[in-house]
Amino acid sequence: MDNIAQEYLKLYNNLDSILQKRYNDYDRTHSQIMRYANELSKSPYSDVSERGRKLNLIRQIRNLMIHDLDMNKDGLIKISQSLIDSLKFEIEILSKPKTVESICTNISKIISAHFEEKVGDLLLKMVEAGYMQLPILNNDGTLFGVLSPNAVLYYLSEYEDITYPAKLADLKDYLPINNHICEHYAFIGKDNPIEKASELFQSFYKKGKKLAMVFVTENGDADEEILGIITAFDVVHIVS
């Protein structure tokens, strides 16, 4: 068995040990790598599901090698650098998990808004910044609600004489997140691994609902100060 094949088996066993700790399951009769690969494969994000597909192939290659009495001495199985890199990547992200606080957009970088401000001006700022939702905070930093195009349309739809709302205060009843019809929001503690944020987006996706934004707080409670926000793009950008 050549050096790269030896490295491959070493990395594979390392990944298996990491996943045993992750799942707190040390039963050698079933593969933790297969369990992990299947989880990735079910992701709605193509880059993540592709990682799952690759891991399943890597697992099958390993099984072929260890069931070969000569441990691939004849060199029928060639281990590529791409395969080695895939294993190293999974080991890296599992060994040094990033927290949601490390990937969120800090609330200090979000456009601020006050209730006397004109909605038209805020929408223009959102367009220029590329925002579809704008968190509206209370004075203590907790969440009051979210300004979104859907919230504005919902407001306008309830009035026969449709007039554009002059101030954000006019939309107060439409901003609380529980009053949004098309969009959904969630909260998460800052020390959670990014996989937990990804799972939130996936759980809403499976229900056919749009999770527009996840708010990061100290412990994930809705009555805590907002520290930052996470969108689906943030999660895909990091885990893919």
C-alpha cells in the first residue's frame, strides 16, 4: 500500500473517531461516516448534499480496500488528492466548528431605523444595501419587528384608499414577526455551531415555509438583545 493510500486510511479513521464523539455513539457495527454522509445528502443546499455524496463514495472505496486481503497491494484502487482533500475538509470543519456568532452580521452593521423615519427612505436604503428585511429594535436592543416589502404590501392591502405610509410608525402593527404572513423568523444562541443555524433553515424549508432571518442573541431567547442576524446565504457560504 503506497503512502497516499496510508494517509487516506489514517484520515478516514480520524474522521470516524470525530463522528463517534459527535454522535456519542461508539458502536463499531455501523458506520458513523455513513450516518454523517446521509445527513449531508439530505440538505436542500446542493453544495452540502454533494459533500454527502462524495463521503459515501469515499466510504465505499475504504470498504473495498479493507476487504482486499492484500490491502490494495496490487494498486487497483488509486487514491486521488481530491479524495484526500475532501476528508481533510470534513475533519477541519468538525474539529474546529464555527459558531453562529462568528458568521452572523453584527447588528451594529445593520441600517438603523426610528419610527419617525419615512418608510420610503428606509426602503431606498434597503435596496441600496441589498436588504429584503430590516430589523426594527427597541431602545434596549431587543427586537420590535421587521420591515419588509411584504409588511408594506400587507398594510396597503387592508385599506380601500391606498396611500403610501409616511412614517414607520404607521406600520407598527405589521412589524412584529408574529404578524408576518409570508416570512418566518427564528432565534438562536450565539455559541451554537453553524450546523444548528443550517438545521433551522432546513426545517422550515421542509415545511414549505420561508425562514427569512435568524436573530442571534446570548441564549437564543426572543426577549434578549439582538447581537446579529443570519440569512440562508450566510450558512451556505460557510458550510459549502
